[in-house]
Amino acid sequence: MSLPDPPVSRTRREGLRVGWIMLFSALTLVPLTVWHQVREPDSAVEAVTAFMEALRDKDLERAYEFVGTALPAGAEAAFLRPEAIGEWELLAVEQPRNTIGLQEPVTVTIGTEDGTAEGAFTVDEDDGEYTLRDPFQTVTIAASSYLSVEVNDLTVPMPPETTWGAWYMGQAQRTITLLPGVYRFFGGEPVALIGDDDGGSEPFGAPLPEPDEEAAASLQEAVNAYVDGCVEYRLGAPPGCPFATDGLVDTEDRRRVDAVGDLVWTVEEYPVAAVATAAGSYEEPVLVVEFTEPGRLVLEGTGTEDRGDPAPFTAACHFGGTGLHVLEDADGSFQVAPLGYGPEDTCRGTE
């Protein structure tokens, strides 16, 4: 199944997210080799060089020796791991002077076969010790059909911490912390993140998962399990479920009753589930459940006809609506979640 690529997100800042200078065949990557001595840095340039070389070598313990601010911890440090660091070369480290002779932040140039990128770091000096001021990069991942975030060779599960509705409407955007370098999000194009973090960015969009035949079977199992949970409700419109009655029911013996109560839902045949694409609340591409066969439920309860006394009834119902979204978990399996609006009625006019 081939799905459309989402639109590419653009950055609003130059310091954190740096566009590649595309040189292609004209680019000769010449790694910087000025810092190979054991002695500690005695200048801002040497401190930044040592920091960047440690990152290039994925030696995070060494790199942290040159960070002057508190290190992220816990969930904030989920992506501060060697697996998340891409491959790049350190090409230049310089500290220019402004028009009145004062030293500017230290500029760094890194490169890959895709091109080069440049950023700048602020360096503080205290009694001869040089440290970088908050070199960590902050990136926001936009709402998507993933319950994890993939950065280079590292995938971190990021399930919702609250209800599905709250997760999607306000908390689906996930902010992660990275070290300077080159990153591919969800296997996309390389992005250079380098320089002082100014604390803001436009969210990166994630491509849609591409379910295969095995995933389709997993989706059907997930839908069936979700429906089993829905029928436990004794409500006319179970929240987030793909079936409902608005209180006006056509019974199997062709009566129309209202004021229904004492409701019991029973599945006779599960709907056949497939994956379709749709636009989410923010116009982002999402995956949704589509029922290629509507399945069948039975609704039993009591209701009144022509304002008479309540009497038992049985009604045939079907599944419907597009309120179930498909979400891929970190292990590649699929879940369904009520990230939209369910149907208002699936019991009237059904035989």
C-alpha cells in the first residue's frame, strides 16, 4: 500500500536548525584534526573543537565535560544516546571578531556527503575553564500516526500520558532534546542541528506508516479487541466507539421506539477493517479505520412506542463512522484510538 508523503516542515530559526549548503561533487570533506592532545582546552575554539570531536566519536561522557549548564535527565534525555547520533565530519571551528574587535560566538562547520552546515556556540570562561552554554537542541515532532519517535538508529516509545482526546488535541506534539549533529527523523531527509538553542522550532512532520499484509491482520485483531471493550458499555452512544443510537430505534419487528433504556450491545459479526488516509484536526495526514464490511450488532433494551409503557425490544445495528485512527506502536504493531467523532446512529433503518 503506497501512501502519500506529508508536507515537509520548515524551520523558523537559523541557529538551531541549519539548512544544508548543497555542494555535492564539488564538496571535499576535510575533517578537522586540530584537537588530538590530552591537555585541556585553553581557548573557546579548543573547547568547542573538543566537544564536537567527542560527539563525532559518540563519546558522550567526554562531550559532557565541556557543557557548562545542567545536563538533561530522565525522559528529557531519552535521545541523548550514541544510537541517535548520525555520521558527519567536523570541518572548521573559528571564533570571528566583530567590527570593534570583540570575539563573537564560536562558529562550527560540519559536513556529510549531502553538504555542509554551520552554527555558532556561546562559550563561557571561568578561571581558565571554557564551557559551552547550553548546546542542546530542542526539536518538536508534530502530531502523527506514530506512538514512538525515530531519530537516526534510535526509536523511543512515546505513548500518551493522558486520555486519547487530550493527547491528540493538545499534547500529540512531542518535544525532544538532542545533541548537535545531523539527524534523520523517521528515516527522512538529513537535518543539521547545530548552535545555540533559542528554545523554539516549527514541528517536524512524520511520514505515514505503510501497513503490509501482516499489519492488516494485526489491525483487524486490534479493531476486534476495541469493539469487545465498547460493547461492555450499557450506553446508547459508548464514548469513542464505532456504533451508537441517538435514542430512536427501529426494532427487528419493525416498530420505532424511543426513550430507550437498559441497553445491552452484542456483536454478531465484527466489521472488516482496512486502513485509509485522511486529514487530522490540524490537516496533517493520518491513518483511519475504514470498514469494508459493516459487521452486525444486536441492541437489546426497553423503549416506548407512541408514548406508551416501556417494553422490551431487539434491534439490528451495524458499525460505522470514521472516528477510529490507526496508530503504529514502537514494535510495528497497530492500535486503534478514538481520535475523532463517532457515528450518531447505526441502528435506524437496519435489518
